[in-house]
Amino acid sequence: MDLSFVTSTSGILLLCLTDNGLAASGGVIGVDYGRVADNLPSPGRVVDLLKTNGIGAVRIYDTNVEVLRALSGSGIKVAVALPNDKLAGATNPDVAGTWVWENIGKYYPNTQIHAIAVGNEVFHQRPDLSSSIVPAMWNVYNALNNLGLAGAIKVSSPVAFSAVAKSFPPSEGIFRGDLQPVVRQMLDFIRRTDSYFTINLYPYITYMDNPQIDLNYALGLPNDGVRDPRTGLMYYSLFDAQLDALYSAMAALGFGDTASPMAGERSSSSRWKAAVWETGHPVVPRRPSPRERMTKTKGAGAEEGIWNASLVTVRGPTAENAQAYNGNLIKRILDGKTGTPLHPGADLDVYIFSLFNENLKQGAETERNFGLFYPDGNKVYDVNFRPGGGDSWCVADPAAGSQRLQAALEYACGQGGADCAPIQRGAACYEPNTVEAHASYAMNSYYQKHGRGAGTCDFKGAGRVVYQRPGGSLVKSVLQFSLDPYYFYSGRLFFP
């Protein structure tokens, strides 16, 4: 496409992107925003909290009007839910169609809904509704298709990890026999609609139920590792082992895009994709000993019972352990390290449970204490959603479709004032001549020009912010932003 009307502006970080560039790398990291509490801030304040902390994706457990309106125009991606109590009704196409229009169509694209959970842990929470899952998923998908949104919004149904009957060794993972008929139907739906399997995965629970598991292995800290005797692969993270058990269980039902590798013949296929829609680690306040009262940590969270980590001996729900598990996982996804030993090229989205503690939840004390933040916005413990000093880039979201990407490109290069000279015909970044590549370049130029401000990568849902630094092969430009040299390789950044 020839954009000869555009003139060059100096001092902006310019990106040449390939068809397989930033938009296809890494995974989404977000948070679960549960609201079973009576002390939470307003949805508007929550959106401000998400923006302030660089959290670009959130999952809610319904389609609350106030929340969806607060997220409108924020640029934050949101996964919504058709709750379990509406699942049976959604087996009726008319009911599902009405629900989609009332809860999705009215808000999209200003509110960036990118996924719908049809039920949540139905096998575990409402096994009587198991047979309703797939018919409801199809009805929701067809309703989205009728609105022209099926390509932009994925449909899935989160499954509790308890659905996996065998998880070790990871290469022999298998679903519970009684669930396999429905899971097979779910996987067929996922394959036919180009969606992905969603799982709620808590290594913390497995660790607490199995005292022989090494704590560092459960938290993803340095450890001696665990060997899969069937493949010979080493695992240094319980999270990875459980995720590969899921992949193996999917393959055992005939839904592996590639055959399960044997004896270390690892698959590098990026076609493997899963989304962990819940994972996290609780912090349960406890009564301090007299010695601990003398060494109580100062600052945010002290009044809630966060004590000096060197003195904590309680196994499990401590701030130190939660910070290690969630912090390591967040950094890993932001760094683009989404693969596993069995599938190193797999893509993965992760949502941390949860944004806040939920003081009205039923069950054990741990159920109410998974929060990353207190209601006043202070952190329960330090986690960083912006590693590497906060570097970020705006890239095209292929799911938005070519029409919306073209509109974003034209706005950025025209009214938006982005520097689009390098993507004109014959210029350094003209190739590859695709809407996605050119849109990514233009949108990022606009984003950097406006100081990476909140909402400046929105483009009505056509853009998304990424934080990982990709690599690639050499092109010609050496450009400068904030006085730091960036060498460009085949449209991807190379950092010397």
C-alpha cells in the first residue's frame, strides 16, 4: 500500500514487523477480577488500578454492566462469562442469541471483549450440567457469528485440573474416564472454531496435598528437577508438569496437532495453545508470635499480617511463597517463555487469581485470600507486570480482522500523526506488504509518540500492548529512542 501522503517525523521508535512478528509472540498475562466481597473499590477505580500497574487483560465471572462500561475505551482486554446458572438456558439457541446481543453486542468493540467462558468448572461445580456445556458453546458461537464477531471473540469453558485423572508422568496425562465423552466434544468444538482449551490450574493445591513435593519445584524456584521416565525430559516447575499433563491428555483423545513426542523428540509447534484462566497462590494472615510482633514488616500490608519472610515457617500460604510463584509466572509470560518441556513452542495465556481478596467467599480461609491488591490499591506483596523497566510496544491484533486493522493504519498515519514514511513503497519497512505488518508499525509509532499512555494502543480493539523483546534477522536500520540504540532484524528488534 502506498502512503505517499505521509511525511517523516524524527525521534520516534520505529518498528519493522514481519508477518510472524510481535503480534504472534508470547502470551497474554492478566488477572481474574472476582467480586464476591463487600469492600471493593468501584469499577472505575479498578480500571485506574489496572492501568497504573500495566495490567492489560482482565477476566470477570459474569457480564456486569458497571464493569463493562468502566472498561469501555480503556484498551484493556476482557474475558467475560456466561455463568453456570445460565448454562441450561443457553442450550436454547434463541436464549443464547439474546444473551450474546445483550451482553456482548451492545458493548463490543468499545469494551474489548476477546473471550467468553461458557460456564466455569462445570464438571466440578455443577456436574449435573455437564451435558449442557458443548450445546451452549455452539449456540454462543453461532450467535457471535451472526453478529460478525466469531473471529474476534473466542469461546471456551474453563475446566478444573481435577478433570485430569493422571498427571504424572506428564507424558501420560489422561482425563477422567467419565468426562472423556464431553471433553472430546469440547476439543472438537475448539478445533473447529479455532479456539483454545482453558484450564484452572493451582500447583499450590497439589503441593499442599502432597508433602513430598519440593517447595521450590512448586514455586518455580531453582531446584533439582523431576524427570519424566517415559520421555527423559526434566521438569523444574510443577506448573509445567501439570500443563504438559493437560497437553498429553488432549493428545490421548486424538486432539494433538502433532503426535506426542517420545524420548525427548520435542515438538516446537506453535499450534499448541492453552489458556490458564485461573492460577495463583494465597496469603493467609496469621496470629504472630511474640518475636514476630517485634519484627513486623513496615509499610503496605503490615496491618494485614504480612511478616518478615525470614521468620515465616508456615508451609504454604505465605506472602513470600505467593510473591515467588506469581512473580515468576508473570515475568515468564511477559518474557515470552510460554512453552513447556514437551511443547517448547506452545502459546499460553495466563490469568492470575485474583485481583483482590474476596471476603464473602465460602469455604476455607485460603479461598478468601488470593488477592494481589488491597481494596485501597496497595499491593499485598510486590509483583511487577512491567519487567525490564517498563518497555512496551503496540502491535496489531490479527483477531481484529483486516478491515479494522486498515482503519487503524489509516488513522495512525493520517489524523494520528504517526511517522509512516518507512512503510511507503520502496522504503526500509515496506516489506512485508501486509495490512497487519504496516498497521503494527503505524500503531506503535503512534503509541510511542504519545508516551505509551493508557488507551493509546486501543484503536477500537485493533491493537494490543506487548512487553517481551523479540529477536530476529538483520535489516538496515539503526534507530534511536530515549538515546538508546536499537538494531532491527528482519522487522524484529535485536538488543545488543
